[in-house]
Amino acid sequence: MNVRRNASCSDRALIRRIPLRAVRWVSHTVVPLCLFIAISGVDFAQQLRPLADRIAAANALYEEQNRSDMRDFPLNATLYGDYRYNDKLTDYSLNGYRQRNDVDNAYLSRIEAISTQGFSDKDRLSHDDLAQILRQRIANYRFKEHEIPLNLDISIHLTLATLAQRVPLDSVKHYEDYIARLHRLPTALQQITELLRAGMKDRIVPVRFIIEKMVNQCQGVVDANPFLFATKKYSPGISREDQARLTQQITEAANAQAIPAYKAFTAFLRTEYAPHGRTALAVTSLPDGQRRYQNKIASMTTMHMTPDQIHQLGLREVELIESEMLVIAKQQGFTDLPSFQASLKTNPKDIPTSEEGLRLYAKFVLGTGNVKLFTIAVAIEKFFMIRDAIIFDPDV
């Protein structure tokens, strides 16, 4: 008892003799160093895992992340031939984007934890490519790019309007999946509307005249009702009875749900969204403009270059492409590019005339969402719709 008491008194006396400077040195240097060694040890242990194990872990992660993407982006899954989610659409809600961002952060942490030491160039490229994609998605979310999701080319409102051109329609099941997606379309457009309202609140909006062109695009969808394209030509393997049933269900879904949803969305764009459109053209006019612009460059080019560097690179590439085009023009008997390009508009060889050629052209235009050619493509489709109706229904 006395020994413990004496030892305790001795310890306290010893502590009192230790200079305060030494205590600070231990707390500021030794403790952080120990923590660094502990953390580095985990990293080092990861690097020490056998090469084959790390490559296998990376490949398994790629597959897992890809399955996650297919589930979260059903239209992409359909495009890639994965029909497990063929009756679904993406969750475009704010909460849906928040959840996907959490998933992206989790996958990024896991891929960054796999050392590429000893990887082949191909394996390292796969690793770095996924990491880059995830970092860019996370950066886009940080800049709230999901609150400004519409444009005039490849955009959600055009993608949904051209579902019939984007999905397989060669079986009863695929038609039923298409109908299920039509039923989901009003929810998708309502979610997109909420995204745009969030963008209005955060002052993240497109230029006004761009929004006004989007209004015209959506009105064109309402006028053309492209959702009915799927009813005009069925695969030979689908019975007459199924054709009649599917036609009725598609027509009802299009007229009672899809078209009213597009009418409401068009009205929202015209009366509520367009008045909030910005007047300045530059992306830098948006909140955190300079950093947002730099992020846009990285997102569109995957390169971390200044705007001027990108511009100069573009000029060099245009010069190279035009020199190669001039070679082709001369092979066709032209002396310069302008005359060659003018001939492409009038030369019968370059104008599609067959049904297959016209349909391919219309499908291509509808897929790109080019607003200038959208009306032409719809007219082509309408022509064949009417012709097919005449062929298959003598009463028309």
C-alpha cells in the first residue's frame, strides 16, 4: 500500500519535472507519426496483396459497379442488351441523384483502395477509367449539374419522346415493357420538373432562348405523338390478337398518360421555366462560374486543360480533319472543300431514297434530337405510318 503510494508520488514528481516543450513535441510529432505509420501500414498491406488477387478484386468491382449502373439507368441497360430492367425508367428525383452520388463515392473509395502496382497497361487503364468516371460524376453532383439536365441535342425530354426508336419491339414481352415505360413517363417528367425548380431556386438555369427552343421541341412531341410509332408495324411472330391488344394498350397509355404529361411539361417550360432563363450566354455567369466552367471542360473532354489550350487543340484538329477531307474531295473530282460539301446536298448518290435509307435517316435524327431536323424525321415516320395503315387496313 505504501509502496504504491510512494510510487505514485514519485511518478507525479517525475511528470512535474518533464518540460512542457517535450510534452508538446510528443503530442504534435510522435502521435501523428504513429497514426501515419498505422494508416500507411494498411495501404502498404494492400499493395503487398498478390498481383493476381488485386486484379481479380478490381475486375469483380468493375462488374459490380456496371450492374449497379444498369439498374440505375434502365434505358442504358436496354441499349446494351440487358433487358432485366426493360420496363423501368431512371429515378430522376433529387433523392435519386443523392442516392446515386452516395453509391459513386462508395465505389470510388473501393477502387482507389486497390493498388495498380504491377498492373498491365490494359488493367491499369480499366482501373483509372472507372476512377475518373466516378470522380467526374461526383464533381458534377457537387456543381448540381443534375439541376440543369436539359439541352437541345441529347436530353432527357428527347430521349423519353423517342422511346419507340430506342427499345426492342420484337416480342410481346418487349411491347409490354414499352407500355410499362409509357405508364412511368408522367412520373419521370414530374421528377424532371422538380429538378428544374431546384435549379431555378439555385440560379442554375439555361439561357432563355434555349429554353424557348425546348418548348418548341416538346410541343412537337405533343403534335406528333411519336409513342404511337410502335403500333404501326409488328414483328411477324406476334399474333393478330396480341397486335390488337397491344395497339389498344399503347394508344391508351400514349393518349391518356404520355401526351398529357408532355402537355403539362411544355406548359411548365413555357410559363414558369423560360421566364427564369438567364440572359448571359457564358457558363461562367452561373454560380461558381469559373470552377464550373473548368469542370465542364473536364467533363466533356476528360482533360484538365485551360479553355485556351482546348481551343488551340481544336483548331489543330479541325485543320487536320479538313486536310483529310480535302484528299477525299479531290478523289471525287473536286478542287476544294466548299464545292464538295455543296454537292453533298444535291448529289443523288448522297440522298436516301429507299424506305430503308429514309427510315435509317429518320431514326438517326430522332436519336440525336437535332431540333432543326426533328420535324423532317417525324414527317418521314408519319408518311410510313400512314402508308402502313393503308396497307394493313383497307378501311383507312
